[in-house]
Amino acid sequence: MNDEYLNYAGGDEKFADWLRRLDQLADHFFGASIFDLVDYSWRDVYESGDDPQQALRDAVADGLLE
């Protein structure tokens, strides 16, 4: 697993895997990494139980990605 995800996740491997899947979606649909975007509370979204697809939809709705 990419250390960038694990570092961001504070060593939480499940969260790091969730971030990796989210980042792959962002790259596929927008050509950008989630780490290239303005700060967003990915941990809060993860802890709320949203899957990466829903997290990305919410980020778009919040104006994070266009």
C-alpha cells in the first residue's frame, strides 16, 4: 500500500485502503488526486460509513470537485 495513504490515515490500514479507492475514483473521473484538492474531512466521511463512491459524490456536491 502507498505510504501516502497510510501516513494520511495515521496508520489505520482500513482507512488507508478506503482512501486509495477514493483516490482511484477521483483520478478516473477528474484526473486529480484527493491529495491535490483543498482540505476535506475525509476521515469524518469515512467514519460516517460512506463508501468511496458516495464520498466522491458528496465532495462534488460540496463544490470540492468540478
